Amino acid sequence: MTDQEYNPHTDDLLDVLIIGAGPCGLGVAARLKETTPSALFTDEEHHRYHWIRRHGRRVAIAGKKNKSKSKSKTKCAQSCTDKLPPSPPSSPPSSTESGASAEDDSGSGSEYNGRPKILTLDIVSDTWLGQWHRAFQKLEIAHLRSPMFFHVDPGDRDGMLAYTQETGREKELGEISGCVGKEISKHKQKKRLARQTKNRGVIGDVEVEIDERDRKDYFTPSTGLFADYCTSIVERYGLDCPGLVLKKEVVDIQYGEFENDDWGKGFTVKASDGSVFYARAVVLAIGPGRTKNYPFPLSDEEKAAACHTSEIGPLPSLRVQGLIKQRRETNVVVVGGGLTSAQIADLAVRKGVSKVWHLMRSDVKVKHFDISLNWMGKFKNYEKAVFWSADTDEERLQMIQTARNGGSITPHYLKILKQHILNRRVSIHPRTSIIEHKYCPESQTWHLTTNPPIPDLPPIDYIYFATGMKSDVNEFPLLQSMHRDYPIETKQGLPCITDDLMWQPDLPLFVTGRLAALRLGPGGGNLEGARMGAERIAWGLEEMLENNNKRRESETEIDCFCGLGNRYAKLEVD
């Protein structure tokens, strides 16, 4: 990669503008640079094509004479290899390898070697996954919840596993125990559920069989390993060029005819700092929503002793840290039943808080992943087929709600919380809600009344609301022009987009992530959904980008060299 900064001017026309530099945004950018995605090609075909692109110019072709012109077949094959566009290999090449220099993927100019001209705007950071990494560091999360095949690499489903083995970092993997192996009998399931339900409202996930041969996939990577793997993806596809990700807040998106007659129709995107960008297509990778779920609204005064986890600052808060240093008793309430609530409770105890009172609206639900195991194991294709073949979006919405079933924590964190309970540092209260609250500014403490009542609940020094965000596409200010000019139907805030994840047919505003759940399924908001969404969006973009014909010709040349398809197709292109 050259050091030249990618700096599109506001009067340039972009092919694709991505809003959001999180996993979904990175997944789309990487997929647009990948010509042989693993979703369409087998691993064997994928690695062969990469080998041809990397070594095609230097390959020895059978029957070729050194000092004479090749005959027709050899000439066709040599012509193909001479024109092969450089493509990133499945692993970063060394700087000494000829024909694979970083300059081949330079990010300057209107196109990246035939790939679309893209730019990414992010409200939080000017780097990929800036907000993602910041959240994991703030909560000191050691491992992801996702298995090894949940990632944003479009080139290889087993890419993270291969990267782990290549870098010798197997020790950074944590096994997801209890979800691989033989199916648990119905009798044992009933006994286990009865025992767990009796134990303070804890409900476990009904186990289904995941093939023993897939055990290698059911490990969770450390946050450091996942971050480094994502960095390798960014470098491989030339997405680390300075200026390719800009820290800007988008405030408006409009679609229509450009003033420049040569451009036709497209998007005008305005940022809060006054800058304007023009693009043929826009991808929304902006997360679930803006509205935070609170059990009760907070006044400005009350925000001094409470916060939503999306706005979490120092943990514990500065005042609580001061009390801990003075060796005074401290009490913190965590509201929520998801994994984040368990992580906050654990971190607060480890940081010295005397006791954490963990309040949940429902039972303690224990699941390995944020969706049910039947969407992960041997029956996942059946579940997805049923989802995609549903007659209405209402049916799909019901399937999403059933598969996700609210917040849940992993068996690993349940074990951690149980240890804190034994040490009297954590108290879990399922099916409990706050019905009355009073904040005292003088003492900066809360007096809470709950249903059912919690005996001897002391004054609370701080409240963390790990209650999630409301997914509602109607609440995004940047989409108000689109709602006005191109209204769209929604189901409980989720947009009814097309199967290509487009806002409307022939309107290339693409939506990915949790907001695309009605098309991607219950996993639309996780890493697998990011990868699936990127694939769908790439299919939709393929037909509209200007360089589509060039790419098609290049692919025909590769097929000719590889002996695929109709060998006379090259004559038609010529």
C-alpha cells in the first residue's frame, strides 16, 4: 500500500458510499474488493483462482516454446495471464515476492484496479471498527461470543481459523463447551430444565446436536486475535489507505438527478460539518438504532449517577472510584438480562465495588450465542429456508423474536456470576422491575422500590442500564428525506427492504446489519449477518456499477485460462 492519501473531493462521484465503519461496513468494503468470494466458490476453486491471479504471469504453460510465438490455444491462455488484474492473496505476501507488491493495490485514483471507488463515513472514528474496539476495551472483554466462522472475511469461511494457526495463537481460543457432540435425550433435557428453573429462575438453552466434526469451529477468539485478523483483512484488500474512512456525521441523504448531466441519478450525502458527497450507491451500516431503552426517563441531574451502556464512561464512575479508595461501602445496580449486563457486573466487582444488584425483567436465560442453537447447528439450513420462504414479513418478525428471545448470557459468564454470588458480591433478581425511584442530589444516591421487593436494598451509588437499543429505522434523522421522498413500509421499526437489501427496487440505498433482519434473519445483527449482508449487497451492486463490463471481461479471461465454461466465450468478448 502506498503512503498516498485517498482524498476524494466533494465534486467527485463515488461508486459506493458506506455509512458506518463497524463490522458490517468493513464486510461490505472487503466483499467489493473480493472477486472470488467463498459464498460462490468452493475453497479449492477459491485458492486456485487466487494462485492464478498471483502467479499467472510467471506460470510455465505446457507446450509453450521459448523463442517462437505460441499457437492459438497457448496464445489465448498467455493473453489471459498477461491481463489478469492483481488481486490480494489469501494471506499477505512478503515484500520480496515479485508481482505481488503493495503498489498493485494502490488506493489513489478513481478506481482500485477495476474495483469500485468507495468511501466510508463514521460518526465515531476514522478507522475501521473504532467504536467496536473501544467498547471491548472499556468493558475489558477477553473473548468474543461468536464462533470461529463468524467474521467479515469474504474470501474464506475458515479464514480466522487459518490465521490463528498461521500465527501460532491457538492458546487465545476459548472452547464453547456443551454445544458440540451427541444430542441430549429429551428426558435429560426435562430434568436439566426443571433443575435450572428451580434455581432462581435460570433457564438454559435446549441443546441440539452440532456435528463432532465441526468442533474446531466452536471456539471463541480473543478480542486481540479478532482485532488482528480484521487488520489483516483491511491490509489484504487495500482498505488501510489514509482517508478511506472519515470521521463525519451524516445528517441527510437525498436521491435524484445530479446537476452534472453526465452522472445521471444518484445520492447527495450531507455531513454535519457542511461537506457534501456524491455517490451512485449508498450502504447503511449504522447499527440497530438511536433510541435507548430505559425503564424510566432520566433527568439531566439524574444522569450524574446513571447511564446507558452505549454511553458508558469510566467503570466504576469517578465518584464510586473515590468511595472505593476511601474503603467505603459501594452499591451498584445493573439493569438488563443480556451478556453486557453480566460483563458490567463482573467488571464492577473486579474493580472493587462492594456489591452489585443485578435486576432482570425476565428469567436468567443462558445461551451460547445471541440466537438459538438450531440456527447454528445441523438444522440451520432448514431454519433459514423456512425463514426465507415465509409468506409475510409478520411471519419473519415472529421467527426473529422467537430465535433471539430477548437478552441472554453465556454459560461461561453464568459461572463467573455464580462465584460472585457465593462471595456475596453479586445478587441476581430475575423477574424484577423498578417501580419507584428517587435520586438525592446531596448524597448522589438512589432510593429504589422494586416489584417484587428486594429486602434490605441499600442506597445505590450508580445505575447501569444494559437494556439495549430500539431498532427503528424511522428514528434516524439522516433518513428523513428518504422517508419523505421514497416512503417504505416497516414492521416494528424494521424496514421491508428488497431481497437485495435495497430500500426500494432500482433505488440503490442498501441496508445491512440488524435493520436488515427481515431479509437476513435473526443473525442479521451479528458477525455472520455482516458477512451475509455484504454478499447480498455485492450482488445488487454488480449490475449497476460502471466497471461491471470490465469486470465481466476479466472474469471471462480467467475462465478461459482455467478451462471453465464455454471456451469460445472469449471470442464473443473480443
